Amino acid sequence: MLKSMTGFGISVTDFANAKYTVEIKSLNSKFLELALKLPKSFADKEFSLRTECSKLIERGKVNVSVTVEYSEVEKKTASIDTGLLKNYYTQLREAADELNDSGSNLLQLALNFPDVVKFAEDTISEEEWIQMHKTFDAAMLNFQKFRADEGSVLQRDLILRINNIYESLLKIEEEAPKRIPVIKERLANLLDEHIGKDNVDQNRLEQELIFYIDKLDITEEKIRLRSHCDYFLATLKSPDANGKKLGFISQEIGREVNTIGSKANDAHIQQLVVGMKEELEKVKEQLLNVL
């Protein structure tokens, strides 16, 4: 199933007087460019989330934002380790007395020492992590659905473009045989005009015509172009993400179209080739956003 690299998914959950919000957004990119924004309390979970995102998202310029809003004031307040604070303060007082310093700001200094003041949001319980991960899973599910829906739109457009190339190919197959009599007649008239009909070696003329017409033959190109288009449509139906593969196939389609154009030697066929190139450019533009 085709998926777009553009995606959006969000999920919001209320749990234990807190609101968990996970938002995932992505744009097209050749590789995975992941920006992950987490609260400080979830910092130790960053590697785990990055690994999951890399596996599930695959490619794209992605922003994942996780926020937690607490409804209770005490959740945001700090707790003080009074035993550690007293220990620091005592040592500072003793040092100040030895140095005959007034020590007017010792309490403030002790409060700034490591681990004296602890914020509740700096650590999370296992239940909070489980709840946040459920919210992440729900956001990812919405994100993947968005990508799949966008991919369906892209797929319909790509099928339309390839079918348009098919239709032009059928018209070229009708027009191609008509070139040979015209070429023969044109060459014969030129020879009659400049050399004279009686002075022309007919055997040599036939040999040259065969050689010339063989160079204009597009049978192989038509077969390969049809095969590439069939392969493109079959790949579209594959359950895997195949944006890069489709890009390679479109390049092969372009080569055959260009070769047909260079061998055409016919104004009508050239017009059809131009139309095929226009459709192929639209295909390539769409593939830039395919996962």
C-alpha cells in the first residue's frame, strides 16, 4: 500500500491529574530526520522512543512533540531534602566561623547545592510511562492513517498518469508503421530529382532503405516501455513502502520515452512523446512525497 511521507497525528489523554499530549508531524525527505521533544522527566526514555520512531516512520522530516500538563499545583512544586540541607549549612557555618565571615547568605548558598531541591516532574512512575506510551501509540496510529489516506490519493493520481502514458503508447503503435511508406516515397523523390530515376541502383537503394528504416525501428523500446509501466503499476499494489523503487522505475520509463522520441522522425509521434514526458514529470513530482 502506498504511503505519503507527509503525515500528522495527535493524541491527548488525561491520567492522574495530568494531560499527556503527543503530536507527530512529517514532511518529505530522502532520509529520516527526526526531531524529538520530550519533557525533562522523560529524558531517559528518549532512546527508546527514537528507536520506535525510526522503525515505524522510516523516512521523512519528522517532529515528535511530547508534553505533560499537570492540574495540581503540588505536582509542579519542589521538595527539599532537609537532612542534606542541614548538612551543607552546618559545613558552611563552620567554614564561615573559621574565616570570621558573617555568612549572611549561607542558607541560600546551601539551597543551590546538588540534590537539595528536587522537582516532582523530574521523575515519573512506571504507570505514568505506560500511560504516555499508550498516548504515543495512539498518535502514531493516527499519523500512519493520515499517511495511508494521503498515499491513496497519490496512488490514484499515479495510476492516472501511467495510464495516460499507456494511451499515448497505443497511439504511437498505430502511427509508427505509417512512417515507412512516407520515408520511402520521400527518398525516391529526392533521388529522382537530383540523380534521375534511371541512374539509381535499385539494389543499393533497397539496402540503404533497410539500414535506414532499421535505425528508426522502435519495437524494442515499445516493448520495454510497456513492461516498465506494467511493473510500475504492480509495484504500486505492493504492501511495502516502495517510493525509491518507483523512482527507479520512472527513470527507466523516461529512458524509453526519450529513445522513442529520438527515433520518431514523425511530427505526430513527437507530439505524443512530449505528452508522455509531461505525464512522467508529474509522476516524478508525486514520487518525491511517496514513502
